[in-house]
Amino acid sequence: MNIDANTDLYHRDLGKILSRSGLKDVLGFKHGIDRPSTFIRGTVAIDFSFATDSVLSAVQAGGMLSFNHGIQSDH
């Protein structure tokens, strides 16, 4: 599931969704907690891709482009 959450992973409501669903942050899982911001004027990640454990076990690589690389966007 991809989400433009407009909040970080520690927000109460997002935490409830993840806890109940068992979904995990794909990039965080592959690359650790120290994620770059996903909003050009922000300091934390607020956009995410989440997956189940079975999908995570199949992920071989993942990453993200820097701001405005490929397309013009503030996310």
C-alpha cells in the first residue's frame, strides 16, 4: 500500500493502522530507520510504501529518487 500520509511513522493514527494490519515500511525495512525526508520542505519521511511480511521477503531491492530527479515534484 502506498500512502501520502502527511505525517511521520510515529503518528498515533498511522501507528494504529500499521499495528492492526501488520504492514511494514518497505524502504525502512530494506534500508534502516534513517530515511530521508519525502517532502522537499520537510525533515522527515511522510510518504510510504507498506507491505506484508510475505511481500517484504520477496523484495530484492528498493530506493527512491532525489527531489526533482525524473519528475518535478515536492514529494
